[in-house]
Amino acid sequence: MSEINIPEPVLQIDFSFALGQIRTIYLQDALSKTVDDIDIAILDKQLSQYVPQDNLKALAKCGLRGELVFPVPCMLEANPFLLGYYRLLLGFSQKEFYTKKFGSSGFKSMEVKGTLTFRNKDKLADLCRGMIDSACALLDGIGVDRVSKELLDDLTLLTVGPQLRGGANVKKGVAGIIDVFEAIHNIVEHAATRSTQSTMHIVNAAGRKVSIEFAPDPDIVICEEMNTTSIRKLIAIEVKGGTDFSNIHNRVGEAEKSHQKAKSDGYVECWTVVNVDRIDMNMAAKESPSTNRFYRISALKSGEGEEYEDFKNRIIALTGIKSE
């Protein structure tokens, strides 16, 4: 028998799924989607107003737009989560960036919760100017001739790596989301047309496209494409991967806030999945009245039993796919 015994790369497997989710929230994928959703004329005007012209011209020569490097208020107003992208690009950890020393301690809720308070909105211009000064130093240090979209993406990933390794609680949360995502994948796999680390695309019995993907808030969303301009928001799923029973009330309360937002956004069903088997479902229903269904991760991972069958049947019914 060989003395060499290399264990399974569990951490890297977890990272691959976590990275899929992070790309949809913080990295260039999220940036591109935000640009698609805002007025490009306003974006260009603010870039010209806030960023030195020499830097914008230098990026343009490389075929790059300014918002890839420089944050401006309209971008962060449209998607507060993007503060995380620019922080990662500049190479600062959350711990050192959101400090009184930097003057940015009050902005953490933008990256973590995607919320922009009135107070932060008033200070957004100053935040952008401070980060733009740092970004100019980044370009000068790298040399604009070496800058590319790929290099900028690599720089953000260099900061993400240690962040993922250091976040035990984040890892638990991501692992829970992955477990639920995989449970859904096993149910709809026979109808899937394409799958990635963060998205599944299926075609239902009516011939309509349905997408299942990681999202910033809630954690997993399922939508049906009615036509080229209309989307039906089917299910919003909030996953609470923590295992501490004493903290379950707080986690259900957090789910309620997420589902209130999802309901206002038009989702038909809002589900909460928890990682605590001893949860009192009656208590949970009172603390999160916006939740239509509660499930336990252990039940979904088992792939059998009454609770799993209920989850499976509802996924099939709401997505409109044929049973396998």
C-alpha cells in the first residue's frame, strides 16, 4: 500500500461554488450587469467629472472603460454591493478597509447587505474620490500598458482567496447554499440545457426557459422567461447555513427582511432553508410571516422523506418541468 495519501480538496471544491456566487455579486459579472441597467450617459458624465482625463484616455487606449477601475456614485447607487468589487480590486481586506483610519467604516453595509443609507448617499462622492485616488496609484504602479480585464479580474481574486479562507462563518453559509443548489440540481437535471457553477438553465413543459441562480439577496432565485421582455419571478430562497441553535431567531429574522424585499420585487414564493434540525416551525412562521415554506438542509440533502418530497414536488410544479 502506498504511503502517499492525499485527501480530497474539499476546500477548493467549496471555493469553486463560493466563487460562482461571488462573481454574481461582487466581480466583473456584477459590474457588467449593473452597467446594462443604468443610463450610460450619466455614467460617462460622472467618470469625466470624477476621474482624471489622462487615466480615462489611457484605459481607453487599452480598450477598457473607466468603471472597470474607478467607482462613481451612479454605479454604487445602482448596486451598492459593487463597493466590494472596488475594495477587492485595490487589494484591501474588509478588516482594514472598513476602519476609522480609512474613514470608510460606515459604508460596510453597502458591500455586506447591498443597502445605501441616506447618510452614506450624502458621503458617496467623497468615498468615490478617495477610492479613485487609490485606483490612480494602482494604475501608475502597474503601468497602464499592462492593464487588461483579465489582470483586473486576477487582482480581485487575489484578495478574495484569503477572505474565503479566513471566513469560517462565511464558509458555513456558502456550504449551505451549495447544498440547496445541488438538491435543486438533482431535481431538475433531466430538464437542464446548461449548467455552470452559479446558474442552471432548464426548459419546462411549456417550452419556456427557466433560470436557477445564486443571487446576493436572497441566496437563490428561480425565474421563468415568459417572453423576451417579461420575466416571472417564481421562487426566492434564503439559506441560513449556521448550526448554532441559540441564534436561530436572529437568522429567521434576517430571512424575513430578505423575503419582504423579494415579495416587493414580485416573487411568487419565498422559502427559508435552515441548518438547525430542532427548529420550531410554528415559531419560525411567526418570526418570518413572509416565508411560504420552511425546509431543513438535512432533509434536502437526504433526498428522501416527506419534507424532501414536498420540496421536490413544489420545485417541479412551480418551474413547470415534467417529472423524471
